[in-house]
Amino acid sequence: MLAIALAHLGAIGLVLPHGDSGEAFREWLLGDTIFRVVIVVLWVVVLVEGVVGLFSAKDAWSARLRRLLLTTLIPPLRMTTATSTPSGWLWLPGVGWRRTGQATSEKLESRLTLPMVFLTLLVLPVLGAELACGEALESRPQLALAVHLGTCLIWTGFTAEFIWMVSATPQKLAYCMRNWINLVIILLPLVAFLRVLNAFRFARLLRAYRLRTLQSRVWRLALLFNLIERLQERNPAKYCAGLEKKIGELEAEVARLKNKLAKHRPVTEEVATTPQASDSPK
């Protein structure tokens, strides 16, 4: 099922606009009957497996149905979630099911660090080809296809990593806020895809082109930021210096809030100790 979920995620990545390349290939895929059948078959496999898993799970039916709904609406979530396995457990490749928590999150992060660095370095030749050729990239079909497949691989890898890490960490919202650049990389192509479909429906082709161009530039910038951040993590000295700087900023903010609290606390205590009118002697 891990392979099925990854295949579905990769198929989604193939039709998303990740940049200025691959437009002809994407249009061909979207109109290809076989590709549509493959997408539907993968989704049906996830759905059927999820329904069967309902009867082998041991927790409450509400939790089983919630997991079934999640994997049905977002089949790639089947990489980490199954209706037959209670909530709070995570599937790790080569390890199996493990309880979510800080230890699992740290272990998963250490396993994914090196593969994600190599995947992030793939950004350099992809962006180099797009920047060097510009709009003329589509006049070179083979190069345009290679760039599009490369960006698809990057997007699929980032999305899979994000799903695993969010599923493993107990503080999901905090993780999303810390890794907002990853969210931008994942969500921008999805938003652009929906906007392009809407623009196509109402024949706003010029507006769709402008949106796609803006999206591709923001996406490139997010990839570069992510690359710099990951490379800094591979350099312990620079990474520790960055962490120390953030700690200093947070400590300064805490000190400022404490001073502000100290100024208002005497006033609050004075108001609290002042006798009320009903308590005054008659």
C-alpha cells in the first residue's frame, strides 16, 4: 500500500504546474484515457483496502471512519495511516508501525535528512535549465520533459516527507509553522492547478498565463530558500549559530514581556486589594 500511495502522489505531481516547463506533456496526460484509468484504479484500491480494514481495527468506529475518510479524500495519506491501525501509530519504511512521538519524529528526520539533501540539490540543475532557456524551453521538448519530470520528483519527495513528518510529530501545527516554506512548495502547484482550470473554464487564458508565471517564480524562490536552509543544517557550525541567534531573539522577547508584566502587576494587585463599596463600614 505504500507503493500504491506513492504512485498516486506521483501521478498527481505529473499533472501539476511546477514551473514554465512541461505544459504540452501535462495537457497530453490530462487528456489521456489510460492515465485517468490509472488514477481511478489507484484510488479504488486505497478505498477498498480502507473499507476492509474497518473490520480488523480494534478502536472505536468513529476513529476508523475518520481514518477511512482521510485516506479516501487524500489517498497519499495511506503512506502513514490505515483504517486497520489505531490512531497514534505511524508506518515507517523498513521498520513497520511505530507509535508517534518525539522519539519517532527524531528517528524519521535522521533517516530522511540525507535523501532530502540529494533531492534538494536536484533543484539546481532544474532551475538552471529553466532560467537559461526561459520561454524557449518548450521549443526543446526533450529538455522540457526532463525539467518537468525533475520538478515532479522534487514535489513528490517534499510532499511525502511532509506527510511522514507531520504524522510523526505530536505538535503538528508547530511543525507546519516552522516548515512553512515546505508548505508553500507543496501547495503552490495545487493552487495554481485549480486556478488554471477555473481560468480555462471561463476562457481567461491570459490571466491563467500570468498566474502560472507568478506561481513559478514564487515556487523557485521557495525552493532556493529550502535549499539554503537544508545546506545550513548540514554545516553544524552555521546551523548552531543560526539556532543561537534565534534563541537570543526569543530570550529578548521573553525579557520584554516580563518587564511589561512587571509594570502592570502592581496596578493589578492594587485594584484587587482595594475594598469594594459594599465592604466599607457603615
